[in-house]
Amino acid sequence: MRRGPSVFNRISIGAGLVFLYAPILLLMIYSFNDSRAVNVWAGFSTRWYTALFRDSQLMGALWITLRIGVVSASIATVLGVMAAVALARGGLFRGRTLFSGMVYAPLVMPEVITGLSLLLLFVAVGLDRGFWTVVMAHATFTLCYVAVVVQARLSTFDTALEEAAQDLGCPPWRAFFAVTLPNIIPAVAAGWVLALILSLDDLVIASFTSGPGSTTLPMRIYSAVRLGVSPEINAVSTLLIGAVAVGIAVYGSVSRRRTAPARA
């Protein structure tokens, strides 16, 4: 007979969840506060959401952040899949250890070091900092996360399916796109979403590599918070939390629909 979790475990789990999500819940509640003071409740109101959409600086920073996130996540996904295929299918080729270390280095390297090194690189090659430098920096930073997710999926993929396609006349590249890629597409999509979220959340690397006209939303929020927390910051943060929650729910629903026939 299986026993449920003990009282201590339940208390520990509850305390951990409260510690993690209570600040987020308070932020979302006070985004509907009618008062400008963020710690004084003065009634329910949506005035700060209206003010947010009228704030051209915040909306411009949000648009730039979304563009940077989508472009950099797409680039990182393509390069990350290529790196994962090389590591999972390449065998013990010469330089594998160095290549693997270079791919996974951003996972353990402090963001300050990554941002500073990229800044020095852009200055050395004479590249003006702006939209594309932030895109390249974020693609470099998030590539390793895509490679980790996709390589884990490739390690459990049955290569006999791809070999059967090649036996029937498919060249290797066509067998990969016709057989392997459709089977690992959930991992590729998960890597893309992870890269997008990391790009939207980044502050340190973007601060080093951004220039005029490429101020991201985290940079704008950080500069605004230094002068005092505004209810508009709570509103934009609540919208971001809602967008992430909707994305996770949609991805979970699609994943369940894909796995339901296999379970049946």
C-alpha cells in the first residue's frame, strides 16, 4: 500500500511554492491597484494598463524585445540543432572535446563575462552596436540550451528509421528532414521557446551589446525601477507572465494531443 507524502513534506512543498509564487501573485494583484503607490491598495482599476499602452517608450522597448527574441531564438535553434546532430551522430571525431566545450561554455560562464567578451569583439571588428549585435549576442547565449534539449532527444531516437529511409533511396539530408526532424520537432520547439524566454529575460548581455535604438524591455524596466517602482511596471510584468503562461499551456495541450494516440 502506497503512502502519501508526510506532513513535513507537505509543509516543505507548500512553503516552497509560497516563497516562489507569492511575490508574483502580489505583483499581479497590485497591477490592478488604483493608487500610484505600489504598496497601498486603493481599489480595483485598469488605469495602469491603459497608461502602459499609451507609453511609447515602454511599448517601443517591448516591440524591440519581441523582435530580438524571435530572430535570435530562430538563429539559435538552427545552429543548436546542427550542433546537437554533430554531437549525437558525429561519433568520436577529431576536436569533439573542444567543440563540445565551446558549445556548452555559455551554460556555466557568467553573463558578465559573455557580455564583455562580445562587446570587445564587436568593438574590435568595428561593428556598431544596435539591433543586430543584440541578436547575435542572444543567439550565441541561447544556442547551447537548444543543443542540450535536442541532443537529449536525439540520444533516444531510433536511428533504424533513418537507416530504413536511406535504404529506400533517400540521401542522408533528405532522410533527416523527412524522418528524423518530424520526430524530434517537439524538442526543437521546446528549445526555441526556451531560447525565446531567455532572450526576453536577458538584461546583462543586452546592456553590453545594445546601442541607440535597441533598448530592450528589461533594460527599460531596470532604468525605470531605479527611480522608483511604477504601477506601469507591474502591468507590463503581469502581461509578460500571462503571455508565458499561455504559451506553456498551449505547448502542453499540443504535446498531450500528440502523445494521446501513442498511449491509446
